[in-house]
Amino acid sequence: MKTVVDIAKSNFSNVVINDKFLSFSKDVNFIVRTCRAFRPETKGKIEIVAKIMNRLKVYNNEFSSPFELIKIVNKMNIYLNDEVVQGIGKTPNQRYIKEQSTLLPVNVDILKKYFIKQKEYKVSNESMITYKGKKYSVPTIYVNVIEGDYHIYIYYTTNLIVSYNITLDYFLNYKKSHYKDILSKSAYKDKTSKQIDEIVKQNLEKIDNILIDGD
């Protein structure tokens, strides 16, 4: 597909795969193998889908609801999976039994970055990001945020850094370790760890509408 290939294979150049799709293939653990456009003999698995769609056309106007269409498709699946494939001389069901032991499980957590919208945030000098009118402490780096039902998950590249419960109505949301880290790298870098702990405690207790998570 043009969406995954930056440069198509030709007599003068080798194929160049899109960086994002190449990264996806490594996360899912498969090897990208390309073929020439408009050559069905080299991509039977793709062309078979077109054949299935052609078979469905004969059912035009023979169903009146999505449920009836689903029944038609299910019946066709049963038939097609028991039909001998010309290229391999076996049915899909027979092939599945042979290949079942080599199939790999999919790590959905790794793939979330591909189908869950992320937004990049720049961390402020106070070691915080602003998200929907509230502030959350993070290490001093660029981050991406993913929102769930009850939490936001903050990532640096693909690594989860920290999560916060967004149902708690606090304007400022601090992890003590983040606040301590920024103080130790700025005005209080000459202080001991124990002294900084006391300064963190005193400073944060003076702030209104703040959640302090003592990780």
C-alpha cells in the first residue's frame, strides 16, 4: 500500500518502507515483504478478499438488515474455509491446524500508541504539564498523554512514566519525587537529600488545592 511504502520497488530502486509501519512490524513481530503492484500472483492473500467481495455481490437486495447480512457472511466463511486453495492444495482450515502452533500472541499494550490518539506536551520549568486546566508533575522531558476512563497515563516515547487519577478535583497534582528532583537540580542543589525533603514538605503544604502523592 502507498500508505506504508515511501519508495516503491522498481527496476531502478529498492522499496523503502515507511518508518512508522516498520516500527509497527517490529512491535507486532512480523517481517515486511513487498511485491509489485498489479501482480495478483504474488499477493494471493490480498486478492482473495476481492474474490470474496465479488461473491457477496450476488446477495444484493437479498437482505433487509445487518443481522441478515452477518448470517450470509458467516455461511460464506464456513464454505470458504473448507474450499481448497489452488496455490497450496489445502483448505484454510487445514492450513490453520498446521500453523496454529507458530502463531504469536499480540501485546495490545505495545500497540496502543498506534490507535490511541496522543498529544505531546512540553514540561514547564516547574516540572509540570497543564492538562484540561489542571497541572500534573512529571520529570523534566517532553511527554505524551493518553487518557483512560479514570486516569491519564503519561509516556516518554513508549515508556510509561507516571499516571494520575483524573477524577480527583485538584488543580495541582504533584509526585513528591518529581518536586524533589527539580529542587535538587536548581536552587537547592547544594542541600542534602534530607534537607530537600523538609523543604518539599514545607512548600507543598502551603499550596491550596493540591494533591501530594508521596511516591
